[in-house]
Amino acid sequence: MNVSMRWGWLRHPVAHFTLIGIALYGASLLLTPSEPERPTVEREPILVSAERRQALQADFARRWGAWPTPEQTSALIARTIDDELLYREARVLALDFEDGSVRRRLVEKMSALSDRPGRDPDELVREALALGLDDDIVIRRLLIEKMRLVLAHDPMAPPPSETDLLDYLDRHRDRFESPAELTFSHLFFSASARGADLGPDALEALARVRSMSPSASAALVSSDPFLLGSRMRAYSQGRLTARFGKSFAEQVFALPLGAWSNPIASPYGRHLVWVEEKSAPRPPELASVRRTVTEGVLKEQAAARLARGMERLRKRYEIRIDEPDDLSRPAATLASRPR
Amino acid sequence: MRSRSLKTRALGLLLAVLAPIGAAWAGPAGGHPPFERTEEREPCASFVPTKQPFFGETHLHTAYSFDSVALDTRNTPADAYWYAKGGRVGLPPWADTRTAEDIPPASRPTLATEHPYCLPGEHCQFMATRTIQFPEGRALDFAAITDHAEQFGESNICTFEATQTCTSDSDCNPVVTGQQCFSDSLCRPNGYDSATCLAARDEFSRLRQGAVASAMAGFENVSQNPSRPPFCGPDGSLCARQAELVWDRIRADAEEAYDRTSACTFTSFVAYEYTAMAANGRCADVSALPCWDAAQSNRTPDVPDTATPSADCPSGAACLMNFTGSSGADNLHRNVIFRNDEVLDQPISNIERPLGCGFGAACTSTPGWPVASPAAMLQALKDDCIDNPAKPRCDVLTIPHNPNMSRGSLFILPDTTSDGLTEARLRHQLEPLVEITQIKGQSECRYNARTGMAWTNPPDELCDFENQGWARLGGSADGYLTDAMQTTDSIPPRGYVRNTLQNGLAYAAENGVNPFKLGFVGALDNHNGTPGQTDAQQYAKSGAHGIQSFATSAEALNERFFLGLETNAGGLAVVWAEENSRDAIFTALKNRETYATSGTRPIVRVFGGFGLPRNICKRGGFAERGYANGVPMGGTLHGTGGGQAPRIAISALMDPGWSGHPGTPLQRAQIVKGWVDAAGQTHEAVYEVAGEADEPAPESRVDLRTCQPKGGGMTDFCTLWTDPSFDPSQHAFYYVRVLENPSCRWTQYYCNARGVDCDRPMGVCRGQDPAFDGQGCGGDAECGGGVCTLPDTYEEYEYSQCCSGLVPRTVQQRAWTSPIWYTPAGAPPSGFVPPPRSGFRGEVAAE
């Protein structure tokens, strides 16, 4: 009895794992040689010379058919610096080591240079590295992309929480919320039916109904029937514009609640409008936009991580720009894809 | 722990806040909506029990159609929906800024190519040089994007744009994606480097005419024995797999575009086009007739198959499969539209269910009878979707289009055997609508003012409107028909909807089921990925078919050109529904409570009934009283009139236009009645019911220089008409045609934009010899009013086209409302009421 109480815990799986863990840690301490001294990393300053700037501008002009504006030049220089930072840091981290795409490129280049076919790819790679063929525009772009991913990605990051999603939804209110909507009644006076009497008829009717509610007034005046009815429910300004034209929609949306308007012209004639209700723009239920919102949050988080990463990199390098005075904060960004 | 409890509390709070809102959503009508809800979504705040009009698109192509991407269209369904909702999209040509060293980012491998691009000023590989956007207030309410399903896989494989680098095949995850690692270290689908795809891409890089795409369609879209190209693998599975990936994208794009919130701003539909074509063979003998027979090989074009004489060829010659050569093809296309997001796992295209003989018909052994029935495809849709217990929410309808280019094959009456009746019921159930107008012409009815040839009896001159000179799709030999060649033999009246409605009526009178009980929608069939883009002025600049309509704008005024003078800016579909949601709009389509417009946006409402109040137009409540005492457009009246003739009430509002572009007032409304007499003979009549039938010259209604309306006509009207010659024993239908005042046709915008002024002399005198060819001149001043020499520059050609009267200057835009049918008392119900499973209450009520 005593024995089982005192040593019973030994049979528990947690104990087994703990013991195994301790044993493995001990073994690793014993077996791993002490870490060798890391070589100190030499980070040369990054220089954007006047020639480089001219080359950038000329490239831009060739591609887009116009010389870049000062803002665009700033953006070009900023991007050049970013690319250089990413590339240098990728080399420091040896992101090219055992990279399939880099290896493939080196083999391709070396086979083109070498006159003996059928050589061992490993040998080709060694030779290419010895010749410095890895300083290559394709490899450069591969490594820049890879470094960008390294900075933007955090595999350990938890999925966005409900609070993150609601917060995002709140900050991007205008993108997600339903438009303001009006519910209104109107008395319609048809241009086709009344011709020249249209204006006077509408004004006369207005004088009669001025202080009455829509339900009471309908019987009092002889307005014309309207195909879409006399009460319009939950019309956004967009829908109102589509049905009655822009000017009508703007005027109706500016009306106060609970009173007859002056006659408002539409393509069909004149309308006296009584706005019953105006709903404020309202946010949607999270469930109906969850996928878009989650994507948005993830994108934001990645962008923030990348920005923080770039900030860290900038601190590690000295950056020199010839004629630096016009490198203000780049005003223009070079967009990649709409939406 | 602490954060979790905080989260729980936040969630609780959220629920508490949402609960009353949820209760408020319980139903704006205070109960169940009058249509079945088959999906989870918020009901619409703007729910109207008496329904409201929604403008939309039911037929449109994007870069997922081989013929679109071959013409350099890069808009995908996602872009098309963006455009439909009012966004700006790009059109070809693209500034291709790719360099040899462009490496795509490895972050997001693509399974189905997405054809990315950017707008001017932005930085990417393909930059749009032209863009297009709806004017404010003209965005669409709903859209179905319908790409050609037969080549989903083939097209996407051949035009694949890689986004993933690799060193070996395993990097590309071939088991899932069907991709392999190509020698440039990029993942692409197997088949990308096949001879067919190489030929297709080679053609894109130089010609952009879509020849390879249409050749491929010639093997895949044909009646019986369609065959996929060899690169799809022996069983076609490679292309089928890629097709599923494309279908997944199409479904995802539709889901993304759909507004499930209570604002109900936009509805998308998952859809595709079934692109079948009939009789695309040609008799080997000199008579060179269109033909088809089941025994022939569909794999080899232009090889005489002498062992099997074809019943279609009078001298007993063989039928040659030669779509790629000089023959045409009867257009038997259908747009297949699903009710909600529960859809087929892959489309049923002509490859899965090719056209065949109608149920119980021996069409291959009957001379001249095309192999043109969709019955097997419709049956498959019914089995795999509507009646499939594994997909309880699945529902679908199909909309045939362009009977005008089917050589009469689209609406061949089913047999009268019991098999034939099964087909008739199938068509009645699955095909409630026809696309009556689109860019390749209208199909209501036909009349040729130049020859006086009429396809209706009596002749209807207003049918001389946006007619095509092409009786069939493709080909040159029997494709274009000049005025003199356009006869009721070369273009059978059966190819027009008015005649087809009468044929359906006669069949129903005899057999109790109407295979062609067709309501109307209009659509575009544009291949630019821009749904609802029907504005004539924009069309004059953008065209409808990618780079072809742009690069060959010199052909825009050439009537013989397939996409030239005789095409138009296309039509729109309008549905009357309670709210802008999939269930509401699909139910309206199914019940035919729809009308078509030739591209403008008048609002038209029609009710028919024996007991419609005589003052229905005088006091308000048109819709309430219409529903209470009759049926809406698309409905059916039964012989319960008690000796009364049916009345038809029509109310309409003109197109309101948009800022700076006023709409065109309405000129008049007509009722077209068709009926069948006791002998089974069909008849038709057109009644003038509102507005002025005798109008002054078009120039007095529209300024041809500015294209602004000059006044006259009606901004709105309402009228009640009673059938003056009603016979309660005769099956009949009534549909309404509302005409606008004349307005500028797109060609007039085109001529104006090019600065062509027909009042000024050309100013160039070429042959300074007055006797020259009867057109010579002594100086430029003598060249007024025409060209003095044969046009040898495009400007002169343009001038002669714009000013000769050959190019129409004005057009009367119009709306056609779905018919209201009358079935005599005692006759079996002309419709097939579907089993109660899906419960279309509107349909049952209307019947």
C-alpha cells in the first residue's frame, strides 16, 4: 500500500515524458560542442550614387514612356534601398544556401559557360560560386522575395482573434458598412399627363397638404399614380440615383424628416416628398464578411511585421544618398495591383 | 485565462446586442417570404411584397472562356462582378512590361490562372491601356457570368501564367494540381507545352483571332462524339481536372461578389454556358449542304467518310466534319444558372452530355433534320441537381440564346410520342426563358425593309431591328447572307421567338404540355468581362470582343464582318422580385416575371386578367390590384373569364438616363397576340395600345450630332387594353412591346466620334477627270456629298459608309415583356408543375 502510494506517480505518463525530456537535455548538453565564435558580420554602407539615380530614372522612362516626377524618383530610390537591404540581409542569413531555385539558376548559367556537357551539377554549382556567378539579377530577386517573406511571416503567430476581426471591421467601417437608407412617401405629378400644368399643379397640391401626414393627404389631392408605388422603402442613395437620377437623389437625401418637400423634379415629372425614416450607415454582421475581414487582418499583420522588419534593417546599415535633400518621405507609391 | 473570459464576455455582449436585430430580421413581410429561402443570408431591408425591378446580366464571358482570352481579355469573373457593381476595369490592349528576368512571387501558387493586370499608372506586368466603368447610378443589381464550360480546362492549361518556382515536379504537388516543373523552373499544368497549346499561344502572340480556340470548339462542342484534344490525356481527365479548378474559382468569385447583408446591393449567380453546336458538317458532294450523322468520325476534319452516306446529303455522299473549314454551325447554346451556392461539382457541358436526337426521334436518318436536342443534358441537370438527394438545395434553369443564328434548330418541336412528351415536359420545366436579344442580334421576329421579305404574317415592319445577316455561327460559305439571300428558306421562321411561341402553343393545344413556354430576358454575350455594358456610346469605343473589336475597328462599319455593323451594344434582363437576393431573383426567372430590353432601362409592368379593375390606371395601387385580380408577365390565365375577354394593363416609366445623358422618352406600346385556331393553325396580330403609331422622321426626335433627345414622346404612361377578338376556346399568348423614341445607334456615335460630317464635302478630289468612272471631279469643291473616287483610305471608306445610308443612324430601343398565356377551360394545364419538393409557390399561383 505504502509503496504504491509513494511511487504510484511514477506510472503517470507525464512523469515519463518529464524524465525522458531531462535525459535528452542532458545528452544534448554533453554531445553538442560549444558553439563556435560567429564571424562578425561586416555591413557595408548602402550608397545611392548620382549615376545610380540617373539609371533608375532612365529605366523608369523606358518602361513608362515619361520621366519620373520628383515624388516618383523618391519612391524609386526608396525601393532601391529597400531591395538592397533585403538582398544584403538575405546574404547575411545565407538564404541562398541549399535553395533549389538559386541552385537551378547557377547550374543553368554554368552549363551555358562550360563547354563540356553532362557534368555533375554539384561541381557546376561549386564552380559557379567560385566565379561569383551568384551575383545575378534573378538570384537577387529571388532572395529579395524570400527575405520579404521571412520578415512578413511568423509561423508561430496565433490566428486572428475575434477582437482583431471586430477591430478591423471597425477601422474599415466605410468599406463594409451598408449605406444609409431612406424610407419616403411621395406625391407624383406626371409630366406626360399634365404638360404645362405640371409646375402649378404640384405647387397647388403642396399648399393643400403642407401640414398633413402622407396617409391623410393621399385622399385630398389628385396626384398621379406612380408605377413603383407611393411609398419607397429603404432606398440607398445609389438606388435612388439609378431610379430617379442624380439630382433627385441628392435633393431627397438632403431633406429633413417628417415634412413635405417643395416639388422636386425627376425625369418623370415633379414629386412632393415626405421622408419617414433615415437609417444611419450600419456595420454588417461579422459572420457575413468574416472571410474578407480575416484576409484583411492577416494582410495587415504581415504588412506590419514587414514594416517592423524593414525598420530593424535600416538601423543596421548606414544609408547614403547623393543629393539627399529631395528624398523626403516618398509621396507616391508604386502600386502593384488595384483592389 | 483572463483574456478568454474577456473574450467570452465580449461575445456575450455581442450576442445580446445582436439578438433584437435578429428578431427584427425575422421577416420584413412579417412572415415567410413568398419564395423559398434555400440559403443562409440576412433578409433585405428593402423587401417589397409587390416586387420591384432589378436590372441584370444573364450572359457574359471573361478570360475563362477560350475565345475571350484568345482575344486578349484579361478580366476574370471577379473583375466582371467588380465592373457590375460600378468598379473600373481594364480592356485590351495591355502594355506588356514583362522582362526575361521576371520571376513571379513564390508566395501564392495559383491552380487556375487569374490573368492579373493593373490600371494605368500602376506598376505590374500587364497594364491596361483602356479602362471602362459604369456612369453613376448605372451599376447592375445582379449578374450571372457564363463562360464556355467545354474549354474551362483546355483554355486554362494553354494560357496558364505560372506563379510558382520549382526545382522538381514534387515541388508542384502534381497529385493535387496536375502540374509539373517546366525547364524554366516554373510549375505549370501538364499539357501546357503540347502542340495544340503551343499553336494557340503562337497565334495569340501574333494574330489574336481565336482560330485555335474555335478549331478546338469544332471538336468539342459538336453533336454526338465530341472529342477533347490529345493533350487532355486518353480519357480527357487532365482537362477535366483543370476544369474543376476553374469551376472552383468561378464559384469562389461568385460567392465573394454576393452581398449577403441586409443592404442587398448585389446578387451574383454561379453559372456557365453550355456551348453546343449542330450540323457543322458539310456534304462531300457539290451541293455542299450542312449535315451531320452519327456514324462519322468527329476527330478528323475534311476527310471524306465514303463508307457512310449521310441521310442529309441528297446524292448519298458522306458528311465531312469540317467546322474548321468553310462550314458554319447551328447555334444551340444555353446559359445554365444555379439558384444558390449548392451547384454541380463540375459543369455538364457538351462534352459530358452532347446534343443528340430528341427523345424518341430518329433525327440522323431523317434528311435535313439536325442533331440538335438538349434533352439528354437537361435530363442530367434534373438528375444531378434538381432531383439529387445529395444536393437538396440545388436548383437550376437554362436560357437558350440566339435562335436567330440556329438555322431554326434551337426550337424543333419534340416528337408527339410519350418519349417526345417527356422531352417537352423537361424543356418546359428547365427552360422557362429565352434570350430574345443580345449583341449578335434580336430574335423576336424578322423583317427586311430592303426586300420586303417578312417572317411574320402579317408583315411587321418593326421587326426590321438589329437583325443578323448570319444565319449560323462561324464559317464563311453559308455564314453571311446578303439581303437577297435572306429568305424564309435560308432563315427558317422557327428561328424566331414569336413563331416559336406559336408552335409551342399549337403543340400544347394538342398534347397538353408546352415545350416552348418562354419568357424573355435580354443579355450581352460580351467577351470583355463587362456585364451590362449596353450603352451605345461606350460600345462605339469598346466593342464587345476584346482586342478584335478594337484592333480591327476599321471593320466596325463593315456589315460582312462577324462583329461589325450588324452587331449591337446588347440587351439587359429585368426581373420583378421582392428583394435583391438569389432566391428572390431566381424565383422570378423561373416564373418568367421578367422582361428584356435592347440595352436601355425603361421600367415596364404588365398584368393580365379577366377581372382587372377598369380604373387600374387611374388610382394608385397598380401592383396590388394587378396581383389581386390577375397574373403578372410570365403568368397563365385559365378559362374562367365567364364570357369576358382578358384585359391587359401596362404601366411604364422611361429610362431616367444619368447625369448629362438624359434617357429617351417612350414612343408607344403594342400588344402582340398569338393564338391557335380549332384546326391547329397559328395566327398573330399586333395591336397599338398606347402612344403615337405614326411618328415623324427620326431626326425630329434626336439631334444626330449631339445624340441628345429633341423632345416628344411620353415620360410615363399607363393603359388598359381589352382583347377585341377573344375566343375562349383558343389557346393564346399576349406580350407587350414598348418602343422608345428614335435615338442614336452606336454607329452614329462612332461616326460622330471620328468627326465624319456628311454635310461637308470630302475635300479630296482624286481623279481630275470628270469622266473618270462616272465619279471624277474637277476639284475638291465638286466632291460634296460623296466620294469622288473609289475609297482608298479608311477615312474615305468611313465617310462613304457613314453618309451613304448603309450604316443605320438611329434605332428604336425597346422592351419586350414575358408573355401572358391563356389556356382554355377544360384543356389540360399547359404547364408541367414540378413536384412539390422545391415548392415554387409563385409558379403554382401563376398557373
